[in-house]
Amino acid sequence: MSQRANAPCDRATVRRTLSWFWWVTKKKPSATFMAVFTSVAYTALLNYANTFVMGRIVEDGTYAELSKASGTYESLWDRQTGAFLEAE
């Protein structure tokens, strides 16, 4: 799945796409899929993620690993999910 930064997929489209990925992997467990998202929020649903900067992989790992690494992924996650806002 690919999306342009200026034309983000809505949640329903992403949900259908990920459901399809999971359905196919149950039918064919050895299958490998690559999904490209401009929003890091969807990557929490995936098994593994790569973080790209200027076309280069700068980090890779599971959501748990990347969110604890204090790197680019965590910074993007914080900005895109509103974690940078002060608690009310």
C-alpha cells in the first residue's frame, strides 16, 4: 500500500487494507507484505516498521522497540499523535 503525503488514507481504508493483510497471512503464513504510511499511528498495528528520512532507513524494529528508542520514530509519533501537547 502506498499513499502520498498530501492524500492521506482515511481510517476505514487503512483498516480494510490491514484486515486484508492479516487474512492473507493466515492463508499463507510465509507471505511478506510491505505497507508505506505517512502517518506513524498505523504502524503500531504492524509487526515491524522501518523509519525513513530522506529515503534512507534510519531506524527499524517493532512498535515497542521504536517507541522506546528515543529516536526519529518516537519524535514522529509524539508529533503526529499529539503527545507533545502539555497535559491538561
